Amino acid sequence: MALNALDRHLALAGFMGAGKSTLAPLVAERLGRRSVDVDDELGVDIPTLFAQGEDAFRAVEEPRTCELLAASEPAVLALGGGSIKSAPIRTALRERAFTVVLDVDVDEAWERVKASDRPLAQDEVSFRRLNDERQPMYGGVADATAVDVDGVILAAAGIHHELGALERLGELVPGDGPVALVADSTVMSIHGPRAQEALGGRLVSTHELPPGEEAKQLRFVEHLWSELTLDRGGTIVALGGGSATDTAGFAAATYLRGVPWVAVPTTLVGQVDAGIGGKTAIDIPQGKNLVGAFHWPARVVIDETLLETLPERERRQGRAELVKTRLLAGAKLDVRGAAAYKAALCLRDPHDRGVRQWLNLGHTFAHALEAAAAFELPHGDAVALGLVAALRLSGRDTRDVEAELDPKPVAVDRDRAWEALLRDKKRSGEAINLVLLGEDGPRVEARPADVVRAALDTLIK
């Protein structure tokens, strides 16, 4: 069973009327992939061929579907509703694709197709009988199920979004090997007992980190390395905010040269940003996130009920990241939508060499301010200030962001902030690469150092 669609085709399967042909191009656009409707690729008139018998149609469909799945460039494929009857196609899906079955109620499916020329949708009784016959087959090929574009993207990224999902953590952690639970001390006291109960007999150890950014220091990673007893069949589960998932994810990336990990973000920042996409990192005195690794989680479990215990200060930090994502998307987004937006960019660009850099909107300034404040400035407050600077340099109105986030200039050393910004990963020669918002959306643009420093200075009192 595939865990995600990284470097694999994303195949949409399901019964007639499930929406495969409709959703495939929408998903493909979000992922920067080619959309392929297999029926369109057969080069035949399907009703005419079906008139010769279903076997005649399947004899054309099977080799062409397998050929499309054999292509090296990952695409989004809308499969024929009955293609999963073919053993060679099922094998190709297992080897080459991440398969999402689109779930649709049979009544709705019939309403969608009853007036069409589909050969197998001419009689409602046989249509319903065929649906019942095929459901076990769809279950046999499904790596995940979904009902809409965001759901497909979340599934393709290995993200499970469900209210109350923490109670099912044991079954949501892939595999059946041992599990080490890592959480900061605050989260461990609030959610740790439920997580431990859900993990059951798979849990072999628990490990605590300090709350907040303090956790992202090498000495705590070293402590984790020394305590872990997992073999390569084990999994680290990171329960907590962005600092906990960053630290535990980095430990997972480096322990035994890499073991699987699962992120269970408990903060708004974590659920819309930090827990998604496999960027793991710790801080050093010279700057934030300067030591890290790309290590895609085996799964991300997003349970919004965990946000109910967040203090208002932590909600504020998350709102800054949510506002950032809304600015990038040009649309109002809830937690699920924001998570899907980030997941799509990360699937398109898992190693941060292209469009994923858009997610750094405001962060070049934010990271500099955090470093200058010795990481005592909350991340969301720093991002709010960074967004204001980025919008100003983009020639955009800042009033909505200021009204929602109320950013206030901070008292930090200007030279120290500038030195931290110059060490940032986004520097290019004497210019600074910034994410700005153009008329057609986000873009990465180099701006002269003096212009960037002037913008940074406006954020410091």
C-alpha cells in the first residue's frame, strides 16, 4: 500500500458518476501535473466498441491503461470505472500509483449518469447491482478515499484530516512496528494519555521535549538519539506544535540514517503549516532552521478537536500562518483548505527548489526578527510583521493584515536582525530573494540589500 503520491502517479478510481473526469484536471492543476482521462486516451468510440461486448472494450482498455501507468512522469489519471476488474491494471496501480477512490452515493451517481450514453448506465436496477459488485474491488485498490479536490490532495500527501482522529492513532500510524511517542511536556500532559492509549501495544517509549522554540536545539535532538531504541521498522510519532514536529522529525531523519515518522500537530500553526511537507529543522545561534533535513512524514494526522485546548496566545500564532496561506491562495481558507494548499505545493516541489518557496511569504523578515530576539519572539508575531513588510514591497495594501493580526514593531538589535537575515537560506549574492505578491499571484523576486534592510528596519522600534 502506497503512503503518498510522491514520485508516483495519482490515480482516481471509482464508480460511474463519482467525478473522476471532473476532478482530475482540477487536482492536476494544483499539483502541476498532466491530467489524463484514460477513456479519452483509448482512441475509440466507447459505446460502439461496447456494442461488440464488454470483453472487446476491456481488451482495448487494459493495455492502454497499463501503458499510461508505465510512463515515468507522474500524472493524475482518471481511470475507467471498471478498469479495476483487470489484474494487470491492479498490479500496475500497486507498483506505479497512489490510488484514491472517489466515494459517491449510488443515488447521486445515478442522477449524474442516467441521461448519458454510458453503456452500463442504461438501466437503474443493473446500475445499482453493478455498483454493489464493484465496491469490494474499489476497496481492494484504494490507498485512500476522498470526495473533493482538497480531499484528494490531502490523501495524496499522506494527510488524514478527521475530527477525533487522535483516538484512532494506533490504526493511522502506518505499519505494525514499534512506536516511540515524542511530545513537549505541556502537550504530553494534556493529550499524551489519550495518544498512548490509542497507540496501545505498539508504544515502546515516550520522550518529552521542552515547550516552544526551546525544543529546537541540538542538545534535545542528541538526547532523543540517546534514548531511542527503535529499529528501522519502528516509527516516531511527533505530537505537538511546530517546534515538536520539527525536532522529532529531524531526529527521525537522522536516527539510523532515517526512520519513518508521523506528525500529529496540536496547534493551528502545525495543522496549517509546520506539520506538513517534511521540512524538519533545528535552530542554531546564528539563525532559525539552519540545520535540518527533508523527511516526508509517513502520515500527518490533523485532528481539529486538539485545537480546543489552545490558549489564545497560541491561536494568534496560528492565525498569522493561516492569513499567509490565504494571501497566497487569494481565497478564504479554513484549516482543511489551508492544509491542502500547502500539501499541493509540497507535492509539486518536495525539496523547496521552486513553488514551495512561496510558503516563505513574510518569513525572511520573520526569521531575522526571531533570531535577533534570541527566539523569544513568538513565531506568529514575527510572521505577522514579515507579512506587512512583504506586502509593502509588493505594493499591496496592508490594512487587512494589520486589522486581523495587529502586528507591533519589536525591540530587537537592528544589526543582529540584519546579520541573521543575511545568513538566511534565501540570500542570493548581494541581493535578497523574497516572496512577493504580484498581480498574477506569488513570485520569488530578488531585491537589493539596502531596500530589504530598510523594510526590516520599519519592523523594529
